[in-house]
Amino acid sequence: MNWKAISTVYFKELRDTVRDKRTLISTLVVPTVVIPLLFFGAGFVMQKVIKKAQQEQSSIMIVGGEDSPELVAALKAHEEFRVVTTTEDFKAAVTEKRIRAAVDIPAGFDAALLAGDEVPTVKIYHYQGELKSKMGRDELRSFLTDYREARVQAALEARNLPASVVEPFKVETENVAPPEKVGGNAIGGFVPYMIVILCFTGAMYPAMDLTAGEKERGTMETLLCSPLGRINIVMGKFFMVLTASATTVALTVIMMGVSAFVAPMVFAAGAGGGAGAAAGGGGMPMLIDPVGLLGVFAMVVPVAVLFAAAELAISLFAKSFKEAQSLVSPLMIVIIIPTAMGMLPGIELSAKTALIPIMNLSLVCKEMLSGTWNWDYIALIFGSSAVYAGIALWLCVKMFNREDVIFRS
């Protein structure tokens, strides 16, 4: 290889690439616009929706309860509930989101409490997975728990017994994980997903333009007639594609870091906590560990080499830019599947999963963003990814030296 010749091809391709609007959009605009929109746009919408749902009264139906006026009256008087007229299709009303939940009071509920000889069961009907129904269910459960404790307290006072008879001790929970680990666990699976996708798309348009695009414009023959060796030409093109992919990833990581730093202060201020609360640790925690983001960028480098070499080799087969799109675009599914599998609960990093391309990156990035640094697996993943990238690069050089591939008709 002649590095001077490679650099000549590289800077020639760099000038051409900078003039290509499609490459600029996929390399610069997408990571700098999409990432902040995901953090702030989705965050603002979610915050607004949840706040509005919390401020609304939960519409509920009371099933039964004709002989239990005390509990029914307590439910109707509670400020968090809006009791609507009960209908026969109360379950359908929950699933169709006409009401948030329904509470079924068994016959003889009040009498059973006074007699104390049996324990009646109050059932709450809700729509699992639906946000407002979950709120209604939680509010009903909280109300019934308070109602039960009040009845127990009254019974104890009537018998001159202390409250410790039914509650001999209390249970408290405390989070011991630092904010970075909490944030990393919450969105750690989503971050590598975005990085892998953008790493792939960042290399896609330059790879197609520098191969199939040049064939279509008729400039490939001119380049091959130059005194530069084939390997110098393909390496110059490869480094250009790698630059585009690495730039996309770098911008994505930077924008994620900036968004992760700014978002907690913005959302804390929006929630009434103020920036000072966030900065002082009393507000929302920082979402992502910045050191973890640097680790993610380092682990993406061999994968970026793999994507750049593979997309360049595949695009070489195409006779036109349009054909290259039809060949390369389906690979997106191949990339998404292992990345999404790494986000699934129960799939953990092990010696076997560390050797599965793409999925190993998703798993290790999730761990690094949550503050877990398993150096044995990190070395294994980096090494295996480097081997896969080397094979892809060797194949790319091999393809570029074949006349039946370059001049396929």
C-alpha cells in the first residue's frame, strides 16, 4: 500500500462527498437533529401527557355495593374519583377507555366488616399496559388500602389496643445505585440501538456513491486508468466511507452526552424542581454516564469498519445507485434484529453472546452505560469485532480487484 496514493484518493472522495446532500443529511443533520428531538421532543410530550393524566379525575364505575353505603359514599366523596353510572358492560368500558377502572364491591361488604367473621374481597378491573387505567387502578388500590387501615385503626382503638399489634414493624426501601446507573439501566438498551442504526446509515450513502454512483457517472473507469494501484484506490474509498460512519457516530455520541446533561435540568425545571434542584442532586438524575458514552464510541469503531467494508463490497456489485440501494437497504433488517435482541430482558452478556456480531455491541454498550465494566468481555467483543471487520475489509479489497465485479453488465 502507498499511503500517499491512498490519501490522494481519500481527499478526492472527501471533496466529492461534501458536495453530496444525501451524505451530508445522513452524516450531519440526522444525528444533530434527531437525537435532541428524541430526548427533548419525546420527553416533553411524555411529561405533558403524564402531567395532564395525573391532574384529571379517574373515571370509575362501582359494581355492586347497594348494601354497602359507607364504602360507596367514601368513593363518591373522594376528590380523585369521578364515579359514573354503572352499566352492564363495565369491563368493555374499561377496555374501550371510556373509564379508567371499575371496582366490584361484594354483597354484604359493610356487614361483613362489622361482623368480622369473614374477609370480603374487593376486585378492581383495569386495562393492563394502558397508562390512565394504571393510574386509576393505583388510585383505587391506594384508597382501599387507606380505607382498610382506617377500619383497622378504629377497631384497635375500640378495644384499647396499640397499632403495633397489626403493624409490629415498618418496611422502607432506598435506592443505592448512583444516578448514572439508574439512567443507564432505564435507557441503556435504546442508546446502542440508535448508535448502531446511525453507524450503518452513515456509511450507506457514501459507500453506494463511491462505487455504484461512480459506475453510473462513468468516472470509475477514469479512476482505474490512473497510475494508482487498485488497493490504494479501494483503501482511499474505504477510509472515506469509514470517516462518514465515524463522524455520524461521534456526532450522535456528542449530542447524546449534551442532551443527557441538559435534559435533567430542563425537565426538573418543567416539573417545578428548578435547575438548582437538578444540579444539587435533588431533582432528576443525569441520564447517562459520560464515561460510558466514551466507552460506547470506542467499541463502535471496529463495527464501523465492518459496516464500511461490507457496504462498500456489496455496492461494488451494483451497476447503478438505484440497484445499490436495493442491495444494501435490506441489510438494515439484518442489523436491527441482533440489536433489538440485545435489548430484550433475560439476554445477558456471556462468552457466547460476546461472539455474536452486533448483538454483542448492544449488550456491552448497555452495561457500560449503566456503569458496569466487564473487561474480559469487553476485550473479547472488541477482538472478535476487529476480526470480523478485518475479514470484511479483506473481502472488499478482493472484490475490487475482480474485473467481473467492477465491470459487471
